[in-house]
Amino acid sequence: MLELDQTGIHVAESLTGLPPRQLLEQKLHEAVALSGARLERRAAGALPRQKDAS
């Protein structure tokens, strides 16, 4: 699995053969979910903070 970010490419694991399709699909879904969560956190941090109404 590879991860790209601003500092370069990080290799999380290296495979010499293909694992079963089900495992590949699971890892892909996990990577997409983690990336989506990271983008949401980044977007939430970029939003201006709202003032308290009290």
C-alpha cells in the first residue's frame, strides 16, 4: 500500500504476489474511508470558528 502526502511517498507494506480479491477490496475500502475522514478533518480545521450565541 502506498500513501502520498506533501513529504513524499510512504510504503506501508510490500507484496510479492497478489492477495485474494476480497482482501484487496477490503484494503481499498479502508484506504478510501481513512482518506475521506482525513479530508473532513482538514476541511473542518480550515473553516472559520463560529462565535458562541450566548
